[in-house]
Amino acid sequence: MSTASLEPTVNDVRTHWRTLWISDIHLGTSGCKADFLLDFLERNDSDTLYLVGDIVDGWQLRRHWHWPRTHNDVIQRILRKARNGTRVVFIPGNHDEFAREFIGFAFGDIEILDEDVHVTAKGLRLLVLHGDQFDGVVRHSRWLAHLGDGLYQFALWINHHFNRLRHRLGLHYWSLSQYLKHRVKNAVSFISGFEEALAGEARRRDLDGVVCGHIHKAELRDVGGILYCNDGDWVESLSALGETHDGQLQLLDWAAEMAARQAGFSKRQPRSLSLPALPSALRRQGRHP
């Protein structure tokens, strides 16, 4: 089984994939990077699009209503893809668990499923689910999960203002909150345990791999002979998972993609030609008496 790292591929044209997976958009929060996602959706099409949970953040919307126009644009863009023939599958997560009441139904052209088994062009059978079912805090200590979510939103607030400063300095997006999270020993231990639990579930079902979200850490690697895929999120890593038409799986780092594209655009900009000032003697000769 091949794995891939998050690497940018500068591409100014629309790319068509066999399958795309995105999750943890968290529409309805200030941490959602809707502009990045709109750019991604504009430049990428697919036969099948999986929305792997936490698309809308019901937890935060109940506390504070936040719904700018770009969030509405994301919903409209996804609905338009569904109307144009893309199979769109919505698998709710813990933040949009209200949608689990409608599992088995269709919202317009969007299927709502609890989970799915996706078969790649190479014949790999992948379990697709959000992953919160394997998070002990979410399942058994909901009050602690909500407390942690509040602290996480504060970290994202710091991250937002940190990146506003970087933008003013001409620097591209970089997730401070993700950097800190991946260097806290307990967080690293939780992520490792989560990956092993999801891989174990795929193994128990005699499947080849699993695709999930939930922990906001994009990953594509072998875990004990099972292909573990996490498509990341759109508040920190700004990433997705794609399957090419020949069955290759790739992680897509859209923050790096946009930064590389902007860097290439800057290099292509023509330099303005500034003419030297005319000597004062020539200026006087040009004056009329």
C-alpha cells in the first residue's frame, strides 16, 4: 500500500478526481477557512464527494450565531456539484450530529449515511466514517468534550489573529494551533491511539482501510497492514483526500497549494519600468516663453 505526504502541486486548471473526501469544515464558526475551501471546490471536481462529518458546527451555532456569506457560498457550491451529477454523500459527525436523525434519507441530491464502504479503482475496500465513535471523551464524557471544544475555539481565535499578522507581513497561512497540538505529548498519544482504533475496526470488518476525519490531522499511512486515511480539516490543516481515476490516493494540502500558486504568480508579474527624470536643462528647453 502506498502512502503520500502533504505536498503542494501548483495547478491553475480544474482537476477531476474519481473521489474526494473532505471533513471538519465547521461552518458556523470563525475558525472555518471558507475562502480556502471555496477555492478548492472551484478547482476540483469528482465523480463522488464524501462529506465526512462536522460540516456544520451545531455546537458553536447553539452558543453563538455566526454565518457569513462565504459559509453560505460553500453550501451552495456543494449543492451545485450535486445537481451537476456528482454523487455527494454526507456522513454526519459529532458537531453536526443533528443530521444523524435523517440517516437513510436524501437532502435534495445529497445522500445522508452513517458510514459507507468505498471501493477504489484498484479494488481496495475502505470504511468511511467520521470517527467520533472511537473517541472516548465524546462518547462517555460529553461535558468534557464541550469544555475541550471551548478551549479549542480559543486556540483557533489565537490562530486567526496570528495569521492576520502573517498576511500583513506577506507570509502565507501557517497553523500555530496545529503546530502546538502536535507537540503536546498527550495529544500525540491520543492521535496515535485513535489511528490504531480506526485501523482495528477496519481489520475487524475484513476491509483494506479506513477514511475518517474528527481529529484534524491529515494522514495517509499503513497501520498494521491497514491503510489509515484521515482527510484533515478546514480550520487548521486545510486539507482533503483525493483518489485519482487509476485508484491512487493523495493528500491535498490546500494552504501550501495556494501559497505555491501565489508565489508563482508573483514571479510572473512584469516589473514596472521607471524612467529617469529629465535633466533640469532639458526641462527648461521644453518650456514655452
